[in-house]
Amino acid sequence: MERLRKIIAMIIKFRIAIMAVLAVAMGLSGYHTVTKLSVDNSLGIWFLEDDPSYRAYIDYQQNFGSDEIFIAMLPVENAIGETEVLSLKELHQRIEALPYVQTSYSLAKAKYPTYANKTLNFDDLYNSKRSEKGLKSLFSKLPNITSQLVTKDYKNQFFYIQLNPTSTVEEERQVIAEEIRTVIQTLYEHHYLTGPPVLNEAYSKGIYKESLIFGVLTIVVITIMLLFLLPSKRYLIISLLSVAIPISLLFGLITSLGFALNMISMLIPTILMVYSVSDAVHIINIYHKEGLANVTLAKVDLLAVAIRKSITPCFYTTLTTFVGYFALYLSPLPAFKNMGVFTCIGLVISFILVYIITIIGFSYMNLNFEKAKPLLSLKRWNQRAFIHWLNRITWDYKRTIIVGFTAILIIGFYAIFQIKIDTNSRNLLAEGKAKQDLRAVELELGGSNRLQINISTSNGDVILNKEALKCLEKFQKKLELNTFISNPVSVVNIKQFLEKRTPVLFPSNVSEEELKSTLSGVDVKDNSFFKLFSEDLTTAGFTLTLMEGRTSQLNQVLDDVKIAFESSFDTNDYKLKINGFAVVFAQLNSFILETQFKSFFAAFFVAFMCLLIFIKNLRTTILVLIPNLLPLTILAILMTLLDIPLDVTTAMITPIMLGIAMDDTIHLVYKYRKSNQVQGSAEERMNSAMHYTGGALFSTTIALVAGFLIIASSAVPSVRDFGLLCAVTVAIALITDIFYLPALLKKFDN
């Protein structure tokens, strides 16, 4: 106690210097944040660079073309009109002059093969000299290709812009998207633009905008709540500084180290602000209560008493919350790792600074606690009477409460195994032009996501032989029957077209050499948007179009493709390789599951050990831990009933909620255990603890629920679900702490 008094006296003595240092640090942090804060929604935040699938994805782009593709749908009077096609040609010239564009493709560049004098030639698919009827007849013979060039009613043209591989354009996607949109607008006032780069730009803009909105809303809501929750309006400035300074310093650190915001880390400010204010409310309430109870104590002594009584529970609540977030470091997803590390750093900064700030703030205040009044109050709310009612209920009906809550706990454990693991890419995007354009394009085109399937010979032979072509045709028919796949394009389409146009080209007795020499020429540079073969002709490529959607659908498509391959080819002679971002994105399910297992069990084990060290009694520790599992099981019940899956945002919810659920428990049990050193039964000690800490429990829970409800106001469906589930879980955690926990301890803690 004496050492604590000396530390407090030292802080008060050098308070001017400390405030000056904090002011300078905040100024530097603010400068770094304003000048360097950026948004990064690249693949790098989701997949480690040495991840095999990510590396395979990058390698595939080098050999078969990037799937960083813009898709523009251009409304026109007549998609096959001469004026409209001339406009496309002009757009090609402007777009292909940009340094990051690999190629572009549209009706104006499309070619089709013709065979004459034993020579394969390529003519323009669009020819102004051909009649409209003739053009439509020709288009009908290449449906898988022409359906990607014009819509069925000929009222829209499609224009594709293929960028250089991901690794070379990833950092500049947002700038590239803006520049390409500007180029298109010079020729087409009305257009729809989508594709991975556009969606990525929309994600980034949405993240930045919502981060600012969340920050402002959190400050406003916290300020209003503090006016009700604090015992006096004079504590308001201290509380707000306890929130603002740690956040400012943390973001200064994040930006100075070169890290950017992403869909996960944008939640850090709101979460940390709420945690900071929770600790501040606990400390202020204890200081105020002790001030009322010890009117003769000097200021330093009163501060020492308040800090001694608050520091242990606040330390353990910070520790359990720290554990919940740090457990995210075990996730295979870099975004979760960064979220865990930086939130933990913020928690440590916040824990240290909240005591320094409150000590300095209290040092400027008088000790007249009797006259201190909150600025706003709910006159009908009688906190003491409510707590008295709670104490009576948890004694008179303890058996009923225990049975009821335990039954829910068991049902919740069953519900855990019913939760789906699924990320819907559409739910990562807020409503707006990008989402509207995506819907419009996919409605006409059947998808906007590109998937590349490569089939190669196992022994390295050329794949252009009769047997292989029969297998390729069989395989393509099965792909075309798949409801998730649109417009598969391969050498099969070209072969079928040539057979219809020139029946004598592929007679039954055609030689292997003639077959090879004829079909090897169809993969010309002008049609490089659809890569049909590898350079050595050992691999045949299929380009598929998929809708933006759920990872479960992507996994189903990948499984269907594998089944179709195995039923069409001898797997001893041929190999299948599926490439594209869809393959990498589909892996999120397994990463999310791994995150859940590793993060939750690590957090659970460490939290249990923290509680055991804190309580120093195994029986009581188990009794205390059971109510903290209940909010998580109710969370599972809610997710099952509302059909909310674990996705890239909700994947981190269980370790975080486990840490949060324990916060109020620790404050309550700390006072309960302290009462044990004085006198009374379990009932008397719990009743005393509820009266002492009840107000702070309600205050911090309201603050946390409000903070998560701000996140629930997000325009991004996935983030909205995360905020809503967290808010409900925190509220349930309070209910279990004031009903289930007291009933268990009163019944079994003898």
C-alpha cells in the first residue's frame, strides 16, 4: 500500500510533464494517422505469401492470364450496329494504352475460325458488310462465346479489361479502378462496371467510410451514456480522455509501422473505445463509492484505496480480454493475426493509461462527493431496489434458475454443431452502385467470377488427339449442365463450330497429325482472353464464369468439376488443375474452422487458468466458468435459428466473446471473494458483492452493447451480423452474471 501511495504521489508530482508528453505523443500519432492511414483489402491480408494455394494462383496468372478482370456492360441502341462497334474499337485503343492493362476483349476484337484450302484462318466475328440476320446466325453457332459479347436482346455490349497479374497491380487496384472508370465514362455516360478490381475498390471505400462513421458514432454514444452512467458530470472529461488517448496512440503506431485498415481491423477503434470506457467507469465508480464511505481520507490515500480495489479485477478483465484477442494470432488468416496483435497492444496501452489519466484527473478535483450528481438520470430507475430484487430471486428460485439455464446450456452445445461455415462474398459489400452494377451484369452474363480449369496429359504428350478430344467434349457437356457454371469456353467450342461450318474437316479417319495441326492454330493471340492451350500443347484450358456467392457454392462447384473430370477421363493418363481466385476464396471455410478451433480452445484454456489463479479454488472456478460458456452457447442457438453462418467476420466471435463474458464475472467474483475474508455465507457475500459492483456491471454492459450496436449499423451485411451477435452475447453475459452465477454460487459454493 505504501509503494502504491508513492507511485500515485510521483504521478501527481510530475503530472504537468506527463500531460505534455501525452499531448506531444497524441500530436505525432494524429499526424501519422491523417497522413498515412490507408485501406488494404488485398489478397495479402487473407492469405500468407507462402500459402501453396496463393502461390499456385499467382503462378497460374503468369501462364494462363490474370483474372483481375473488369467487366463493363454498355447499354446501346443496337449491339451489332456499326456505330456501336466503332465506339468499342475506340475504347480498346484508350484502354490498351494504359500500362497496367494486359489485354481487352469485346465484339470489336473477337475472331472466329474459318477453314479454306487446308488452311485455318481467323476472321472478325463482327463484319459491317454482313447483314444483321447473317450476324445473328453466325452468333448462334458460337453461343458460349457470343453470349459473353452481347446480351440476348442485343441492347447491351460487354467489354472486358484484363489487368496484369495480381502481384503487380494489387497495391494500385483502387487507383486503377478510378482511372478505368474515367476512361469508360468519356465514351459511355451510362454503363455498368464490375469484376474483382471494382468490388475490391468498393470494399476499400466502404471500409474507410464506415471506420470514420463508427468512430464518430462511438464517441457520441459513449458521451451520452457517460452522462447517465457516471456518478458525477465532473468525471466526464477523464472518461473521454481515457478513451481518446489510447486510441490515438494505437493508430499512430499502426500507421507508422505501415499497416492499413481492412474489413477486420476497422472494428478496432469502436471495440477499444468501449473497453477503455468500461475500465474507466469501474475505476470512477469505485473511487466515488470509497470517497463517500471514507470522508476523512486524504486524496492520495483515497486514490490508493480506489486503485488497490480496482486494479486486480481490472487487470484480470483486461487479461481475459487480451487472451480472447491474442488467440486470434493462431488463425491462419493474416487479417485475424493483425487484428489480434494490435487489439492486444491497444488493451495494454489502455489499461496503463486509464490509471495514469484517472489519477491525474482526480488530483485536480475536490473531495466533495456528497454534492456530486450525474448530469442526466433516470428517476424511475431504482438501482438498489432492483439489485435487492435480484438477490432475493437468485436465493428463492435458485434451483429453478439453475435447471432452466443449464437446460439452455445443453441445447446450446447441440446448436454449436449445427452452425454452418460459409462466407457470402456479396455480404462483404454494402449496398451501392458497385453492388447494383454487379447484380445487373450477372443477371445478363450469368456471372462475373472467372475460373480456369486445366487438363493435361500425365506423360507430357500433346493433348490434341482423338481420344482426348472425345473426353474433353464429354467433360464440357457435364460442365454445361451444372447450374452454378455459365458459358464454359474451350477448344471444344471451336471444334464443334468448325464441324458445323466444314463437315469434311474432321472425318472419322482424320489423322492425329492433321487434327493437331488444325486445332493448335485456334489459340491465336487475338483471342488470348480465352486461353485454350498451354505453349507446349500438353494442356487444354476451360474458362468458366461463376456468380459471386457463397464459399459453400464454390466448394460444390469445385467438387462437381472433379467428379465430372473423373467420370470423363482416365485419371492415370490425365491430370486436373483448377485455378483462379475462386479456388483460393473457397479455402476460407477451412481457415475459418481452423481459426475457431485453435483460437477458442487456446482462449478457453488460458482463461480457465487465469480464473483459477484469480479465485484460487478449483470448485469455485468451475462454478464461475459455467455461466461464461452459456452466452456462447446461446450465441450458437441464435446463429442456428437465424441461419447466420460463421464467415470472415463472425469467425473471430467466440474467442472475443469468451474474454468479454468474463469481464463482469471477474468484477463480481472479486468482491465476492473479498467478502469471504470478512464474514457471512455464500448468499450474504454474493448479495453484498451485487450491491457493490452492480451499478458498474450495468454501466459497462450498456457501454459494450451500445458499441457493438454501432458496428451492427454497418451497411455491410457480414459486419452487421457480427455487431448484432456481439451485442446480444454481451447482454446475455450480464443476464447470466446476475442470475445464473449467483444461483450457482449460493447453491454449491459452501
